[in-house]
Amino acid sequence: MGIPEYDYPVDQCDVPEARRKTLAEYRLFRRKCLEYLRGDSDTSVMSQVHNLTWHTAVFRTLNEARRIEQHREINGAMWELITAGYASLMTLGIRRLVDHDPKTNSVWNVINLVERRPELLTRDIFVCYDGLPYDHVVSHKKHIDSLDMSGGGYVRFIPTKGPDAWATSHMMHKAFDALCGHPQKRSRKDSIHISILNDLKSWLEHPTIKKVCTMADKMVAHSERISEKAPTVPIATYNDIDEALRIIVRVANFLSSSFFYDATFGSVVTTPQFDVLNALDHPWVAPESIPALHRYWEDISDAMDQWAYNTNDGFLPPKAVT
């Protein structure tokens, strides 16, 4: 889902003229962060999360099918490929989502972006960045005064955007109160507590996430040479994978919905447009196809065996002609 454009230009936002340049920077900055979090790109955080949660739902369902029908035979080589593939997809995928490389789309890097621009994180910019009134009490009074009750009264819809949206402004102020520590008296220059960002990073350094990332670094992405005296590489369980992904989703959701007061990530697992269990009750191949598959196995094995033949061919210099 793309990030919508702003409805009101900067000069119509309830921010002092001296701070409108800062407001313009915040609007660009906010869109950039939201694009990283939930933009249409295949590498946005939410696109990555959707891929991983989909693979998890499919794998866990297949694994549950094995548990339900333990008596049913299943091809061992195929199941080995499925489990190894799932482990690689998930450990590397989680590792990407907390990557520290500034060139990557990760939750960690969105937090880093915010950390570097504390001057943008003030109450008036948070509340008024797209046309909302700063003083919701005054706006509410204007709304009440504008009601015509002479005809017995009627319901007037409350605007949710623009200078008359006092209710939205009120909610935004309450959201910012939580982000800046619930001050006794509000000020336009109230700022978000940076400690929140430190706490979010602490969550992304949770022991479970570190365990998954260590496995990805040392065993999946790299074949690290581990000495006999070194500690063994921790092997992440399926429950570890779920817990690491749950933490990442919660942090990303907080950044989008609470920190930038934008859309929340509702359905984490993509809604399938087809029956994901279709043909699961069918055998992979018919019995009469097995002989042909045996021959194919032998052919492809022989072809790859030939890669090991003629060891020196192409590597040694040609023999000098005498």
C-alpha cells in the first residue's frame, strides 16, 4: 500500500512561520521512513514480513499435517529440502530485518534515521504536519458555535482532516503525550523521549533475535570456521523463529502506528487468493512415473559428477611447445 500524499500545503499548517522549513523537512522525512516501513517496494519492512509470515504459515501447516497423520509416509528427501529451505529463508530473513548496514531496508535503520533528526520530533510538527489545528479546544468551540440548533438540532459530521478536525487533533495530542512522557503542561516544543528509541533497539537485540542472527551469520550465510574451544553455535528452534518475528512485527507496527501516527499493520499473513491446501491429499507423482524419476536422478547425478573430472583443465598454464 503506497504512502498517501499530504492533503494540505505547508503554509496552511498550524505551525509558526519560522518553523515551516523544519515542517517541510519533517514531511519528507516522515514519508521516507514510512516508505521504508510499509511502502510498495519488495524490500520494504512489511513486504519482507509478509514473505516470512507466509512461509511460516505454510510450513507450520505442513508440519501440523505430519503430526496429525504420523502413520502416513512422506518422502524423506523432499521433507529434508522443505525444512532446510524454511530454516534458511527465516534465519536470513530475520537477519535482514535487523541489519545495521545503512544501505538496507531494516527496522533498525528506520530507528537510526529517527535518532539522527531529534529536532523534527516536536509536538506542533507531530500534531499539525498536515493541516490539523494545534489548539483543539479552540477548534472544538468554533465547531459548537457553528451548529444551527434552531430547527430542533441535527447531527453534523465531525471532520477528521484539516483545520476544523478538533477531535483528530485531540487524539494526536494524547498520542504525543505518551511519546514525550505525559507532561503536566503541553508546549509546542515538547519533544519525543529519545529513550523510546533506545528501548526499541533493545527489543531488536533480544536474545532470541540474536540467537537467530548468530545462526544465520555462522551457519547459513557463512560457513564460519569454528575452533574446538569456541562455544557451539546456537540452533534456533521454530518457536525462536516465531518469537523473533513477533518482536520485529511489534516494533515495526509501533513505529508506523504510534510514532508516525500512520496505518497499523493489520493482517500480518497475506490473505491467500486460492486454496493453500489444494491437492495436498494427492501423491506427488503416480507410481508409474517412479522408474522415469529414478533414471532422471541417475542422469542428473552423473552430470554433476562430471564437474569433478579433468581436475587440472583450465587451471594450469599450457605446456610449452618445444
